[in-house]
Amino acid sequence: MGRVNDLDPLASFAALLTDEGRALLDSLDAYDPAQELATATRLRREHAAALVSAALGQARLRQRAVAKFGAEDARRMFFTPNGFEQATRRSVASYRAERFAGLGVRSVADLCSGVGGDAIALARAGIRVLAVDRDPLTAEVARANADALGLAELIEVRCADVTEVDTAAYDAVFVDPARRGGRGRIFDPEAYSPPLSWAIGAARTRPHAALKIAPGIPHEAVPEEAEAEWISDGGDVKEAVLWFGTRPGTIGATLLPGPRSLTGTGLPDPAVRKVGRFLYEPDGAVIRAHLVAEVAEQLDGGLIDETIAYITADELRATPYATAYEITDELPFNLKRLRALLRERGVGVLTVKKRGSAVEPEELRRKVKPQGPNAATVFLTRVAGAPTMLIGRPA
């Protein structure tokens, strides 16, 4: 039974890479969190307690990573808790890597590389990568991931301060600043680590660059020479990216899978109009990119309120950039009326969506107590400034 120093994260991780550690991890492929205590007790009869603890930690992270990286990669990769949380999901990283490859980029300095999610995607696109992270454990995890996935020849991992790395030998840089601190998410781009201003300076030194940033970044913080792209995956907004060396001043939204990309044309805000037969809920990336007007034009629609990103139209038109609902009822906000209407129609499955309303969906469900075999969707919103309930169903 080997000894592992449970006070040294690097030593604990190194133990996982030994034959004993790898065999122990392999035995946890079918790990069941509900049985963790029994599993730990059994394994500690044969292995050091710290090694068992490290292996169980990896097993938990690998299970969570399936949603980000897919089962095949997740079961072979290694993670740290923070590295997993901040890693780019495989679909988004692959899309970005293909964009780099399409620009003719053959080498990328991946700064703030974390556990290597983007470096892996870049290498799989045939791009040589320098992956840099200042945290020794994170760098070791990234190196282990490159090896585990057979990409070590294309990925060089370096533990260093990214602000001291010479990127002159690379076609492009990719910077993914840390956007979480001790108190959670960081919203001020200059409080990123490193700050956004430094990342922009690094981007300007190479022919091409991409900076991963929080999707809530103000549009006025986007440099004039950058292309700003908001990306969603499966309807969830994942990130924004500032591209350099592509299309200066362009604003775009990209929806995955696909990809489906919408580019801004500078349209003014759509006019407000009465609620029509159909309501369209734009994808979050479209809203963040301020491209609701472009979608409304495609749909021959208008807004239900000048401050609300719901589009209304009289016709049903197919679009990948918004989800359509057929509206059956428009009512002033009134819980009694809503409860009576749902009871009359036998609605037991109620989807609650809100925009411009302070009412929480779970609170509304508790109060209206839906019962019955039918389903409906209720939108809690404002129509021409008035609190309103729109009832309908997916079109």
C-alpha cells in the first residue's frame, strides 16, 4: 500500500497517475455517489486513504464532466474542481477551434489554459498549442489530459505567468481570463485575472486572437477593431468572444449545435405592437448580442413592450434564432383568473416563463396548484408597460 501526502495536492494527483492510481480510477468507472461511504471503506482496506479520497474526487468530477465533454473523454480526463467549473464545454471549444483553423491558424498560445479544454479542441483541429497556466496543479492536470487523449505531441504545457510569456512564435493567441474570485463571479472586466485590458493588448500583438469573456460584458467595452460573438449551446448562453483579425466592428450570435450564426445589420429597435397569434422567444445569445431587431425583421414581427425581448407576429415562420409559441389568452396579471383558467382547461403541466416580472415561477406554481392531464405555458411579462399573463403552447 503506497503512502500519499494528503496535504500536498500535487503529490495526491501524481499518485493518481501511477499504475495503482490508474487501476483504482478504472475501478470507479461505475461510481455510485449513493454508495460512496461503503466504496471508500472497502477501498481503504487496499489503498492509502489519501489516494482513495483523490480517486473518489476524480470520479465525482468525471461524472459531472460527461455533460461538458462527453462520456468517452470524461472517463479519461482529469480535473480540479475550479478547472472543471471554468473549462469550456467540448462543443463550444470545437466550434472555436474550427474557426481558428478556417483562418489558416496553425499554432496558438492558449493563455490561462486551465485543465486544457480549449487546447484539446485546438489540437484535434490540427493546431499546435502552447497551453499556459500559472497554477502548478492545473498545469499538471492539463499535461495529463493531453497525454490521456493522445495529443501530447501537439500540446506543450507550461506553468508560468501568462503576462511573461513570449507569444511571437505563434499565429494566434487565445486568452481565457479567470472570471471567478473568492466571492463568486467577477463582472468587472478589469477585475479579471489577467485584466481584459491586458488580454486586448496581447491580442493586438498577433495576426489573430480570441478572448473569452463573460456574456454580460457591456457592448461599449468591446474594442472597435474586435468582432464580438455571443455563443449559446442548446439554448443556454455560454460565453462571449472577442475576435481580432477577423471582421472589425461586427456583432454576431452563434447557436450550437449547428452552428447557426446571425450577424448584426444595425437595425433600429422594432416597433411595439399588439400581441398577435404567435410569440417568439429569442435565443439568449441573440438577446445578449442585441440582435432582436434582426430576428423580428425575419419574422415580420414587433415587440410586445419596448423593454421586453419578446417578439409577436401574426404568422408562424421557422427560425433557428427564436422559439415560437401560439398564444391562446392575454390577461392582466391576476392569480385568481389564471388559477380558474388552468382548472377549466385541466392544465397540470405548467411551464412558467418570465421577462419583466418580479414573480418567481415556483411561487406561481404553488399558488395556482395546476392539476390535470394537459400542458400549457404561461409568460409573466409586460405588454405596453402593463403586467400581463400570456398563455399558450409551443407552436
